[in-house]
Amino acid sequence: MLKYKNKKFVCHIDLGMELIRGKWKAVILCHLNDGPKRFLELQRITCGVSQKVLNEKLTELENDGLIFKTTYPEVPPRVEYELTDLGKGLFPALDLLEQWTVKNYPFDKK
């Protein structure tokens, strides 16, 4: 049994999956892999995430060290999110998962 931030995990994979678990976290990470994004841009390109949920997921990803937020001292304030080195380190694993999914679960293109 592993313990991280007062939560218990069965194994290292369980902990790793917790960091990207849910409908939106992996999607947000994939969009940030293309470069820094502002909040409204992320909301628009994620198609369907509410402002509340997006804010929660960004905060969780930031607290886990996968992304960081830069606030620029402007009026109105400009905020950008981008991957940390830790977040960038996830992409070899995410790329393998994507390749496995494409190979084993064909989908209909519309």
C-alpha cells in the first residue's frame, strides 16, 4: 500500500492513474502539450467542460506539479497554463496509451 497526500494507493500505477483520472485531466494535458493556453482558450477547445470543472481540474493538475500557472500583471489579468517538466514527462506513456487504443479499439470517423 502506498500513501501520497494522505490518500492510499494499491500500487504505483494506481497513483499514476489518479493524477490523470477523470474525463478532463488527460484532455487538458494533451492540449497543453501543444503549448501554453489561456483559461478561455482551454475551455473552448475542450468542448463541453464547465468553467467550474475546468478550474477544479487545472487546480488539481497544478497542485500535483503537472502544470503551472503564470499570472501577468495586466488589467484585466492574463493567466496562462503550461506543462511543467514533470507534466511533459508523462507524454511517452500517454503516447503509448494512445497508440494502443488506436490499434485495439477502432472508431468511426464522423
